[in-house]
Amino acid sequence: MSVLRLSVLTVLALLAFAGNSLLCRAALQHTPIDAASFTTIRLIAGALTLWLLVQLTRRGAIGRGSWPSAFALFAYAAAFSFAYVSLPTGTGALLLFGSVQTGMIGWGLVKGERFSPVQWLGLALALAGLVGLLLPGLSAPPLGAALLMVSAGLAWAVYSLRGKGVGDALRVTAGNFVRTVPVALVMSLLFMGSAQVDTAGALYAIASGAITSGIGYAIWYAALPHLKATSAATLQLSVPVIAAVGGILWLGEAPTLRLLLASLAILGGIALVIWRKT
């Protein structure tokens, strides 16, 4: 793969990841759609798109997904949506990304991975940034919503860890998305009393599932084999920044000093952990 094509695919994938936060927040802030309905439509759209991509491109590949991974994926998607009812885009993306990386780093430590002093410093800095973001104050995010987003991040970390070495990544992801659909439909039945779906909200959810999730993951998996592991992890540091800038420019969200300082601590700390692995 040429450097230009790899660069274009990587940028498109990172924009798609940030786009999930923007689309979800826009839908829940500017349309009447509820979080449960958004999640269900997103997962159905993602399942259909990924299934179609697999049929078109990966017929001979190995991998089917699993129910435990599907439940982790559903937990991420549901907590993500309910958290964005109250969280600004940048804050939500930062909490999500920080929780994903912290969870995966923590699992590495549990499995016996050894850290250098610089990596321990980085982990402590990232955790301090997360705590600082959640401390009470005028610019603090709503605690309940913040904890939901942290839960979404940890669920995604579990999903990512379970996905290592289980076959073709796109086929496995498609299988897991398909398995989330009946679970999401049950959730929608439970929240039927408060369900609200309008055209604009549904279109945001479809775009999130089909484009920034389904096609976004397909693009990322096309680029990922050509990226070093540390490069891939480092590039993902840009996602919360892209989401925050998008929230400011598109949704009119105001940046805060707390978010800036927390971003520097969390992303800088995680960068120290990642870069010392090289």
C-alpha cells in the first residue's frame, strides 16, 4: 500500500471515530430521539453495513464473533448513547478514550507486563487527568453521565481485548454487531414508554451505524495491518481532539480550561506509556 493511500485511509478512519461522538451528541442534543432508540438504530445500521461489506469482500475469511463480545459491544454502545445525553462532545470523547486505554493498560499489568518508571509516571498522569476532570466544580461534567462514559470505555476495552487473534477483524466485528441487534431490541422494548424517534434523529443514528461505525471500522481494518502497533495507538490520541474541535465548530460547545488541562494530562500520560513500549 502506498504511503499516500495509507495516510488517506488512516485520516478517514480517525475522522469516523470522532464522528461517532459528534453524531450521537448532535442527535441527542438537537433532535427528540432518545438514547435507547439511537443505540438500537445505530447497531442495526452497523450490522447491516458490516454484513454487506463482509459478503462483498471477505467470503473466505475466518471469524464469526461471539455472544460475550457482542454483549461487551452492546454495553459500550448503550452506555455511550446514554452518557451523551448530558456530556459535551469533547469531554465524552476524552473520557471514552482515556477509559479504553487505561483499561487495556491495566489489563497488561494484570497479565504481568512490566512498566518502566516513565510508563508508571505516564499512567499516574493519565489517571490524575481523569480524576481531575471528574472533580466537582462549575465546569465538571455531570457525574452520572461521566461514569456511564467511563463504563462505555471499559466495555470497549473488554471488546478490544477479546478481539485479539480471533480471526478476520471485519468478519468478527460484523458477527458481533449482528448479535447485538436482538439485545438492543429488548432494550428498546424496556424503554418504549419514553421512546421518541424523528427523521433527523434516525438519520443521525443511521449515519453513526453505517458510516462512522461500519464503514469507519472497515477503513481502519484496511489500514491497520500496515501500521505499527505503537503508531496505531498513538494516532488514536488525536480522536478526542478531533471530536472536541468538531463539537466547538459544529455544535457550538465552549472549551473549558478543565477540559484542556485534563486532555493534556490524559493524552500525554497515555502517550508516555505507549511510546516507551517501542
